[in-house]
Amino acid sequence: MLKSSLFILVLSVSVHAQLSEPRIFGEGVISTRDYESSITFTPDGKVAYFVKSTPDLSFRVILMSRLEKGKWTTPEVASFSGEYSDSDPCFSPDGTKLYFASRRPVEGTAPKADNDIWVVEKTSSGWGAPRHLSMNTASQETSPAVTADGTLYFSSNRPGGKGAADIYRAKLVNGDYTAAENVGEPINAPGPEVQVFVTPEDDMLILAALGRPDGQGSLDLYLSRRVDGAWSKVINLGNKINSQGVDSAPRISADRHTFYWTSTRGYGFEEQQAKRLSYKELSGKLQGAGNSLGDIYQIDMSALPH
Amino acid sequence: MRLTPLIICFLCACLWPNDPPYASKQPLTEPAIFASGVISTADFDSHPAFTPDGKTLYFLRSSPTFNFWTIVESHFENNHWSTPEVLPISGQYRDADPFITRDGKRFYFISDRPKDAASASGTGRSLDIWFMERSGNGWAPPQNVGEPVNSAGNEWYPTIAQDGTIYFGSDRPGGKGRTDIYRSRLVDGKYTEPENLGDAINSQFEEFEPYISPDQKYLIFMAQRPDGRGGSDLFISYQRDGSWTKATNLGDKINSSGSEYSPLVSPDGKYFFWSSTRTAASTSQTKRLTYDDLLNRLRNPGNGLGDIYQIDLSALNIQPQ
């Protein structure tokens, strides 16, 4: 008896222990052998939405899991997803709206060739019908993130940007977004900026970008802070966060203690194995989280470079 | 037509006891996933090579991003393919592209394993062609094929014609661009200086993974270039009067919007094997997926990671002169 209460004590201490190294989030339930990405939480942290995709990312589904008695439940397909390719879910800071990117049709039944940004709002009986936002174009709009005053940040490869894809911002006017402006330098550069997260206070911006001189691999994550009203120089989040794989879909928890992101690091990037793998060991590496299909990672915000 | 037990018996009887395990009861005029669930699985399976009797299959089981490759083997026993095992020499370094000679006496493959003690601790080793001699039921230790076939660059996908000429891909300097296909003739037991197969086959883009027919009348190869259907595609060229015809795409049955790899004609000459990352997936669903529907799609062959496919060789309509 004494032993088991000691054990529980140790466990509860470890939950609050510092996470100074990346850890796979929800291993076996949320992060699995499949391609998971883009987690977002309700403000109380008890409901998570995230994405599970085909390995080639041609079809994506938004899933939901609840934290019950300290465990994440087996995911369910979100009530508005599972028919067309949906991705990049992101809660509004008050948790009443969920923004996402989708190839669902605005009219008719054929999927669109490009992604647009949609929003669902909480009603007394679950999520309402998805609503298409007005600042969408025939180009890609992805990776929505919203500040407390409703300003929407997103990525788009629309014509007129500084490179392949840029970060844009649109103000909330009468419940919709019409005009969007390019966030400009130093956030945008000649290479593509494809994912963005902004804090509710609009004072910190994290983006996923490709092809910058200080990149570690494919997509890397970068941070900028608002200083005297302007975005500061963009800094690479370093080799704890960034890997040889894709590092993307940044999120900061509501209490600003934890950083979440998606990474394809894992089995396959190493030059060689430390020792010869048996078939069972090989299958174990291929058929669990960390197999270099996307997983969701977490780390303390304090581990990010300042 | 419903198959009565009698007809099923009749169909079985059509399979002669000496037919290789990969022989199909019915004509295979459309691509079929090979040995679904054992060989072709939810993992990345590709690059098959059979022993001459067809009863042992070597193939690759790779990381989902196709960065790390391991050669595994399966044996046809008691009428089914056994759960694979890692080839005894594989599982630590990147090993790929198995090829068994038609007499079954040699096993060729590529690897970035260290060539000597000096390169064992280094990083960034290039891929070379290696071979093993048959030794009892197994294979003798690997030997590096050496220069001039191997270079300081990378070599891929050795296949060997009846007269010993070795065909392979390489990114050595002096090609038409990126990677090209080369051949080296065997003269007095030694490989001669490799010859670039030229503009009918190679381009400024990627060409590697050649399959040479035993009589060298045709070459099927993998290329990633703008005249493809997406990813890498398989192309064919004929050797006529000592020169190669302009390569043509093998078409929509063989190639897809995914990537195709590893062309191979079965030891009995009746079937064409290759690998593909094609999916059954579409960009929308006829009905909303449940979580179980989704897992079922993601954790079976056809999930977009590589699988091994088989078709009647006659479906390729190969017409050497």
C-alpha cells in the first residue's frame, strides 16, 4: 500500500517535471505509426483537435480526443470532418471557434484544388455548420491562427507576395475577414512561409519556413517577438526543435508554458543503426510513433531560444 | 460466375506442381498487389528479387520516408510466404536493390556499408555495388564489386545480362545530368570502363534503376523527369542494331501519379514485378469516414507507402525486333 502511494507520488511529480527535451505527445493514442499533425487545445487543455493524414498527405482528417481521468481518449473524427480533406485546426483564444483549412467545395460536391480557411462555431448542440471566409482566393489559404481581438493570421501563396508562400493578416470586421495584408519583412522572405501561430496577445509569432540560410533540414520553425509594435528579427528555434525532418504546425498552450509542434524526425534519418536490427526490432521502429511519419511533440516554452 | 468446388479443383490442377509460387491461376492483365498482408503491407515494401525457383523472395522494407532500407527475405513454405526475416548481412547499414543472377549463384545489392576499417567510423559514405556468392543455403560474406563499376559517387540497382554485362545507375561525374544509367561489359572476368547509355535513355534529370533483359534486347528503367505521370515512372527502350530507341513511358497501367520503382521480370519470364506508392485514396469520400474506417485505410497496403505489384509480362506489349 505504502509502495503504491509512493509510486503515485512519483508519477504526479514527473507530470510537472520540466520538459527541457522534446517528448512525443500522447504516444500510442494521439501520436502513432500514422501521420499526425497540428494539435490545438481548448483553453482548459482538456479537449484536443489534431490531424491524421495519409502518408502522402493527399487526404487529411481532423480528429478529436478528450482528457479523461488523466488519459487521452481514443480519437473520434470531428463532427464536421471525414468527407473532404481538412487540416490545420486552430482554436480561437476563447475556445468558441475552431478555424481550419479545407479542400471542401464552397458550392457543389467536387473538392477544390486549393485549400481555403473555414470556421466552425460552438453551439448548444455541438459545432455549427462550417463557414467559408471571404478573404479566401483561388490560391492556397492554410494555417489559420487568431488573436484575442479576432485578427486572423494565415499562410497563402496568392500572387504579389515576397516568395513562394507568405504570411498574411486580416482584421475582423462585422464578423468576417475581407481584406488581407502581407505581414511583410522580416516574417516573410523569398522562400515559402507555410505555417504560422500567433499568441492571443499578438506579441509572439512562430512560423514554419523553408530554404532560409540557417535551416536545419526541410521545414524549420522560427520565432519573432513584437518589439515596439514591429516584428523583430526572425530566429531559428534551434536543433532541439528543428530536425532533419519537417518541423511545422507550431502551437503555444493557453498558459504559455508548453510549446507543441509536429515533426517527421525519427527512424530512417540516421546514417546507420547502432547495431543490426532483427525483424522484430525493425517492425517495432516502423510500426510505432517516431517512424518518421508525423508525430506531435511538446517541450517547455523555457527551452525555446530567447 | 460462381466457382463451384469442382471448378476450383480444376483451377488448382492447372497449376503444375513445378509452377513457381508467384504463378497466377488467372491471367493478370491488371496490376495486382503481391502477397498482400505478408510481403506488401502497411509498411514501405519494394524492390523484389526471386531465386530462380521462385521460392525465396528478397525485398526491401524501408522507413516511410524511404531514407533507410533493409533487405528482408521470405520463403514459400507450406503454400504461403513466411513472415519475413532480416537478411543476415542487413539491418545495420543502408542496403537495397537486391538482384539474383539467373543461375542463382550470385546476389548483388547496393550498400553504404564501410569498405574497410578506415571508412567504418566515417560518415557520408557513398552507395556501392556489392555481391555475395552462394554458399550452401546461405550467402558468403559481401564483396565490393570495385572499380571501375563503383566510383566515388553513388551506384544503384545492378542488373546483369546473360553475357555478364552489368547495367546500373550512377551519379558519377560526366553524365547527362544528376543520375544516369551505365553499363559495363565483362571481358576476361573483368569489368570494362562503364559506358553512359546516351541520350535515348539518359537526360538532364534522374534516371536510375535499370532492368536489362537477359538478351539485352530491351531495358526497362526508372526515371523522374517531366514526361512522367508523377513521382518516378518506368520507361522502356529497345536495343536495335546496337543502338537504343528513344525511351517511352510504360503507360497508365504501370505508372501512376505516385512513384514507381524497381522493374523486374520474373525468373520464368512470364510476369513483370515492380513497386509503386499508388493509393486507393481519393480526395473526397462518398460517405463520411469514421475513425475505424480511417485506420483501416491507413494501415493496409495501398496506403501510399510502397507495395509490390505483379502483372502478366504480356500486358506490357514488349516488342523487340
